[in-house]
Amino acid sequence: MPNFSDKARSGRPKVLASSDRSSIKRSAKRDQTAAKIAKRINEQRERPVSISTVRRIVAADRNPLAWKLVNRGKVLSEKNK
């Protein structure tokens, strides 16, 4: 009978550990931008993490987060006031 247990998979390993992923999600909940989170993570680690990786981690998972849009209001020039 064949053995159906899980075997080691080939492929690229994950860049961040699960503790790093949860830290990124906590930072995103505190209204930090992806660029600020990536900069903070890169200061702590040897291998850099891109902004797109941070965005992907925040958007993935069972409870995905979304970035809030900033409403800056309308800006009128002096000529139009």
C-alpha cells in the first residue's frame, strides 16, 4: 500500500515567518502605510521586504484588511477663492 503522508515540497520558501506576518497585520491595523511598515521591517532584518509583499500579506488571510482612503478635501487656488 502506498504511503500518502505529506512529503517535503519543492519551491521557494516564505520570506517572512508567521510572527513577522502577524506584526505586519498589527501595524496595518494601527493605520500605518505599507511603505512605513516595509521600512520598519527592513531595519530589523537582513533580507529586505518589498512594499508589495507587505500589501499582499495584509490583503491575504481569512480576515483581509483594506487600506483606508484619505480624504484630503478640495484645494482651491488663490485665484479661485
